[in-house]
Amino acid sequence: MSFAPMRLGALWRKEWMQIRRDPASIGIGVVLPAILLLLFGYGISLDALRLPIGVVVDRPNPLTASFVAGLEQSRYFAPHPYATIEAAEEAMNRTKVEAILWLWGDFTRRGLREGNAPISLIVNGVDANTARLLEGYFQGVWGQWLDREAKTSGEPILTPVDVESRIWFNPALESRRYLAPGVIVINMTLVGALLTALVIAREWERGTMEALLSTPVSVSEILWSKIGPYFVLGMGGMAVSVGMAVGLFGVPLVGSPWVLFLAAALFLLSSLGMGLVISTAFRSTFLASMVAVVATFLPAFILSGFIFDIGSMPGPIRLFTYLFAARYFVALLQTIFLAGNVWSVIVPNLAALSLMASLFLGIAWRISRRSLE
């Protein structure tokens, strides 16, 4: 049967009528992305701020008071004074503090100049990530305080290494700017794969797909009638998410919006193709939803680099991540949002998304044709 644009237009109108009559589809496509972005933007942060730290000073003097005041002025620490190291250790055992700063011995300018400052930092290592962050924050506060004391006294305080650092792409070091692009990937995965799989599987359960097959329409027209409306819905959710990320959370969009939406379109097509494959192979809404979550949502959350760094994963897992389109889309979004049009990153990832979109749509057409005909 030949492809007829008029029949496709009629099928599209039917799909839009079904979407308007199903508030859940609009909710998942537009409202849920906004809710998730609000939750991740305000409720989840990878920044470790105001960490409780116990402070024990054996011999108080103006220098120790100055250093503790520097900790209090930092946004990273909330110092809690303790009279003895035993009391501070008991507080850390009860998880009241994350670390203990112990200024013992003769904390004087002479000791600082000679590099023999009596300082011990005891860190709770249960949460390894927080422990590493706390160590790094402390080194930064310590270095700033040394510089300030050297300028105040006019006497240079020698340190083993003088490091001048610059932060590129995210100078404020806000995890919100890193998380927001990843949340957009999660949102589009929900619309592209999960929503499509649920809706089409529900049509199989209700028998409306068989009624559609009894009409003079081709398999290609049926597939494109399913892809078109949900593509528009997904891109609408994408626009809402980008607007919220930039306008509400202050995430800079350094690169081209056109490249951003091209990448989003390719990723959405690959997700729609995956949703079509799942809904055709599993004609139960329960099975389709479970498979969609395992095959698309969880990889987008865990194996895309959204939260967990791919470079720190074991070698076989790193290779496994190349099978998921979310990996390429996360890299594209983080680059376009924070770094700009870095074509050496954009072009390979766009090519990978194009390949995966063609692959999944081709598999969906082949499986659907075999199943429907």
C-alpha cells in the first residue's frame, strides 16, 4: 500500500484527540518534566555546604582564633568547638560532625614559617565523596588564610607548593548547573520511550490497534502517526525544561539553541523508536512499562554520566555505556549549556545520535511490519 499524506494527517488528528482526552499523557509530556526539574534543581544538590566540623584548640591564641574565624566565614564549614579531642571524637561517632580539626601544640607564626604547624584533620570516611570534598575545601580555606596572614604580618609564610587555580565552564562550582542538563535527558526519556510504550501497549490491550489495522492504512502511516504527536509533545517538554533551566535556575546557555534542539530531536527520535519496539514486542502495559524503565530510564539515570562519572566506572561498564543514546545526549547538553559550540565534542555525539535514531526507527518499522502484517 502506498504512503498517503492525507491518511497520515487523519491519523495524526486521531492521535491528538486521544492525547487531549488523556490528561496523563499531557502530564507526563509537559507537567512531569517541570516537576522533575524543580525537584532536582531545588531538592537535590551535590554541593557539600555548611559541613559540621568539630574544632579542638589545645593552646588558644590570636592565630588560632583567626583561623577558626576563617572557617566560620567559609560557606563550606559550620565549626563546633570542643574542649578536648575525646569529646570531639565522641561527637563524630554520633555523626554530629563530619570531621575534627585539631590544633595541637604551639600554633605560632614561627611554626607556620618553618612548615611545622601542628594541625590534624580527622575526617569521617563513611561517605567517601563527602570526605574528599571536605579535604579539598579545607585545603582551600587553609591556603586562603595563609595568604591573608602573610599580607597582614608582612612576613611571607612558605608553603611547599603555590597553586593558582582557575575553574572553567562552571566557575561558581554549582552542581545545579551540572544536574539541570541531565534532568532534561531524563525528561525526554520518559516522554520518548516510557510514554510511547505505555500508550501503544494500551491500544493493544483495548483492541483499538486491531480496529486501526482493519482500515486501509499502511504500517508506515501507523508508525509515523504514533511518532509525530509524541515528537511534538516531547519537544514541547524540552522547550519548557530549557526555559526553566535558564530562566529559573540560572544555567547559562553558552552554545547555539539550534544545535541544542537538533540534538534533542535526534535523541527523541531514538527514544520514540525504542518505545515503539518495546510496545510492539510486549503488548501489555505492565510489561511494556517495566521493560521501558529497565532499558531506557535506568540507563539514562545511571550509565549516561548524568550523576555518576563514566570515567570512574570499570572498563566493561564504560564500553557498555556506548550502547545507550543518553550517554551522547548528556555529553551534548553539558557541552552546549556550559562550554559552548565545541565542535570536536558536538559532531561525534550528533553522529552517534543520528545512527541510533536511524537504527531504532528501522528496527521498529521492521518489527512492526512483521507483527502487523
